[in-house]
Amino acid sequence: MRQNLFHSLRARCLGFAPNLVAPILVALMVVVTLVSCTKKEAGTPGSSSEKLAGPGITIGLVLDKGGKDDKSFNSAAVAGAERAAKEFGVVIKDVESPDDAAFEPAMRTFAERGMPLVIGIGFAQTDPMKKVAAQFPKTHFAVIDGVVEGPNVTSFMFEEHEGSYLVGYLAGLVTKTGKVGFVGGMEIAMIRRFLMAYEAGVIAANPKAKVFSNFVGITASAWANPSKGKELALSQIGQGADIIFHAAGASGMGVFDAVEEKKVFAIGVDSNQNGIKPGRVLTSMLKRVDNAVYEVIRSEVEGRFKPGPNSFGLKDKGVDMAVDANNEALVAPHMKKLDEVREQIISGKIVVPDFYKTQPTSGTK
Amino acid sequence: MNFVTKNISWFVTLGAVLLGFSAALLLAAVLGESPSLVATVLIRGAVGSATSLGYSLYYATPLIFTGLAVSWALKAGLFNIGAEGQMTLGGVAMAAVGILASGLPAAVAWPLALFAGFGAGASAGWIVAWFKVRRGVHEVLGSILMNFVSYGIAGLFILNIFRNPSSQNPETLPIGPGFELSQLSLIGGTSPLNVAFVFALVFAAVADFVIRRTRLGMNLRWSGGAPEFARRSGLSIDRETMRALAISGGLAGLAGASVVLGYMHKAREGFSAGAGFIGIAVALLGRGNPWGVIVAALLFGGLQKGSLDLDIDTDKISRDLAGVIQALIVMAVAARPVIEAGLRTWLERRKREAT
């Protein structure tokens, strides 16, 4: 009896665990592997139509975590790629990355497929691109918002501070309460660069003005938290701010909700966001990621890809201020003054404070 | 016939996996994408080249650890869903020793880092156990809440104490070169596959041995399988609970090794990328058996890699299909006992009729 009880308990505790089964499953996986290898010859999807040069080439686009529908940074990249696709007849393959670990395999897959150009959007891709670019010396790579050195990599940086100063100047002219706000996404040097120049612009236009600033967070999730963005905007409006500039990726959607609710104004970022809440968006600080993507694809198609760093500022319209039907009435009275400021920045008469220069080690990475 | 009856649970599990895959492929067909193309892309993406295989194994590595961790607790009848937080803490601890003692040679650095990772995960598991034993907080509640505490502590270390000031990414300073795990380029091509994968296999073998052949393992199984019997035989269930959850947490704490020591060479916020939660599915699919956990982790790792190519090679479906497949497999596995009972009755009846 006691023996039996022990046995049944043993069986219950041990449960299954017969030793033969695991090897069988492993063997099955090996079979699957072999089958898959034979399948490869039968027809490799996606790679048959890829060409190496001229129109009809396939170009890989690796997007940042915000995703292509963020109506801001990534959307701009996709728009530029699509424009190029239409004009030059190239095929664009894009991939969204759910996390940092996915950048590298995505780039590698594109390069392995023999795509002539792989574009990475966002500074988070600099480290993986450094590795992959070194392993595929014949493939061209382009990174936006970061710098990667290499004989086959071109880097695109934007002078965000110039555009931020300009929209800050506009905010300073327009504000009635003398108080304006700034909602940043993740607290990093690049967003500090936006803020520093924006503040300078506001003060230049309206020396008595006050600038409130908040950041959504210190982690990558800060780019995708609209409810926190709205909360911060509402709190700034509560303190009297009547214009809020956001540089917060998808979290900025909350800022637009807040200004609509409280009947004040917002300033958009990266893409032209004037149409998100027509009449309530004063302007958008354009960061022409679309132009950069378009240009690099064009250079590839025309066979004049050039490695090295590139920088876009107000001068070459790499950063700019958006004016369209949605905000024309709002900004028209100030356009003359703003054009003057723009000219002075370009000519160097106004030196816009650059956060990167105050922090020699920051940025670029 | 006897072989089939004896291993019926494994066959039903395998059936559940196939069912999950078929359902997902059917879904792809409904969405207008050819199922054979989807299957080809998945398999080719997972094992089509040395580098792809390497990535699959690389993704499987943390899953083996977290799957083992969850299995270990399951043996004692405990459900540890805090593996994600324990993994995060473990990875941060590894990075911390790697930064503070950056000059150490690999021979000392590797064991030290693994010890730190195990220790950090184990402390998180122990805290959950302490609350369960002393305060009666259920371990499911305790461990899931502990996840948030772990994220907070990890954030403090990554973003404040060890933050790399010259990077825009939320990450720590790099670890010392002695702490970097060697790459397994022979198997994994140019993928980030590293020695941590071998560690994972070794830990699985050791865990299997300990569970089946040692007193520690026997106590563990008895406290979970027959607590009343174990108690009357003089075992302290409380002590077994503490020990089981601490070891479970420690195993989860090691999961970060492959990412932190083997690939990034620093801890970045969010490096765990959900491996702790997928570990629960791995443990369920592997039926709490370390060898089963390895197979399940390889399957899920391959799925993770294979699905990356879905974005590129198909027009209508994205990598999220991998999540759908995982969910369907887990659901099919959850239904296993019902199917198994029915199948067993049927088999026995046939056997009786035959004789």
C-alpha cells in the first residue's frame, strides 16, 4: 500500500519526462530545416525582381519605433521615399521596428537581398548600422539624425535649432498672455536643442515672455504617450500658456487635443501638422526628413551616392516653418518679420544658441 | 501503441503547435496572402541561412532561461510571472559589475557577471516569496507587481547612476572588454549569437538533472505535486516556496546575459523586450520539462526571427502574425488536458476492443 502510494506520487511529481521524446522533436526540427532549404531553390519570394542600379531598384527603409503612422518623423521619411518611388520608379520595402533588437536583422536582411541602398531612420540605428555597414561594404547605407562613419555610409543631420528659433520667434510675436509652453518627448540632447533655441526665439521677439517646458519622459516610451503629452500641455495652459510647441513624436497628439479643448494654439514638429487641428495649429517646425530620404534615393538612382556627413538647415530648407491654407490667416501678419529673422539666421547675423555646442560630447550618437 | 499512450501528452502538444500554425496560416489565407508563401517566408527567415539560424538561436537564448525559470516555479506549484522584471534586474546587475570592475579578465568576469545576474533575479524572486509566506500575498500578484518595482530600480541604474552621457539612447556606459561574451560565428554566421546560448543549454541540462535526480529537486516536486504529503513527511513548504521562487528568479536573472554581455555590451532601457512574458508560454509549451523548454524556446525564437521577414516579403500581413501564432499555440496547449483525456479514453477503448 505504502509502496503504491509512493509510486503514484512519484508518477505525479515526475509527470511525463520520458527521455526519448525531446530527441524526437529535435530530429523533427532538423527535418523541417532540411525541407526549408530545399524550398529555397524552388523560388525565393521578393528577390527575383530586385535590380542593382538604375530605375526599378529596390531600396530598404528601416523605420524608428514610432512607426510609419506617427504623422511626424517616420511619416515624413515614408512620404519622401514614396515620392522618390513615384518619380524614379524604384521599389520601397519598409520595416517598422518594435524594439532596438530588430534594427540590425532588418538592415542585414535588406543588405543580404542585394538592395543597393538601405536607409535607417533615427539615431537609435547608429550602432547597428555601424556593424552592418562594415559587413556589407558594397551596400550603401544612409542614416537620418545620427552620424555613422564609413566609406559606404552617408549621414543626415538637421539644424533643428534654427527652425526652433524661428517658430519660437513667431510664438513670441503671437502670444497674448506672454507665456508659451514646450512639451518635449524623451529628455535627450536633441530635444534640449529644440528647447534651447525655441526659448531664445521667444525671448528675442518678446523679452518679457515666459517659457514653460516639460518632458514626457526619459525612456523611449516617451515618444508614444499622448495622454501624458496632453496632461503636460493642460498644465502649461493652466499656468497661462497660450502657445505650445511640441517635439514629442506621437505624444504630441495629446498636445493637439489639449489646445483644441482649451482654445489655444499648438506648434507642430517634423511633418506639416497644420492640418491635424485646422486653425489651432499656429505652424509646424518642418524637419525635412522627407527631402533627405528623397535626395539620398535620387543620388543612388543617378549613380552619385556620396558617403559622409550632411547637414540641413534653414538655408537649404532642411528645416523650415510650414505655411499652408490652414494657418495662413494666423501667420500672415507676421510673415514679413519672420522672413527677416530667417535671412538674419542664414546670413549669420543672428547666432542661434546650439545645445550641442554647449555639451561637446552630446549629440550625433 | 504503448509508446503513443505513454507519451500522449507530447503528441497532443505537438498537435497543438501544428494546430496553432495551421490556424494562423488559414488566417493569412483569409487576409488574401498565400499560406505557402507565408510558411516559406517564416521558415526561410528562421533557418534559411547560417545568419538567420544564428538570429533564431540568439532570440531563443533568453527564452530558454525565462522558460526554465517559469518551469522551475511551476514544479513547486508556483506561478512566477515576474520573469520579465527579474530578467531586467539581472541584466542591469551584469552591466553594473561590468562597468564597475571593467578591468577584469574574462575568466573572472564571466562567472562574476553571471553570479551578479543570478543574485539580482533571485533577490527579486525571494521578495515575492517572502510576501507570500509571511504576508499571504499570492505569488501571481506579488510577482507581477514586482515587475514594476524592477523596472523602476533598473531605470534608476540605467538612466541615472550608470547612464552614458554621450549617447542619446537610454543606456548605460559600456561594460569592460573582459565581460563581453564570445560570438559563436561558426554556427551563427554574422548574427549576434554568443556563448550565452551554450550557457542556456548547460543550465537546462543541470536543471533537468537537479529536478529529477537530487534531493533538492525531489523536495521541489513534492512541495508542488503533493504539498500535504510533503508537509507530513517533515518538509517545510514555506522554505521550499522561498527556495523555489528565489532559484526561479535567479534563472530569469541570467536571461539578460545574451543581450547585455553578448550583444549590446551595455544595458539599454527595455532590453528584455518581453522575453520574460514569452517565457511563460515557453514553459507551458515545454510542459515544465527543461528539454521541452529548449525545443519550445527554439520554436519561439525562430518564429520571432522568421516573422521579421513577413514585413518585407508579404504585402498584406505583418510580423504581428508571429504574435497571433504564439497566442494560438498557447491556447491550443491550454486546451491540451481536455483533448488528452478524450484521446486517452478512446485509445484505451480501442485497445480493449482489440484484445
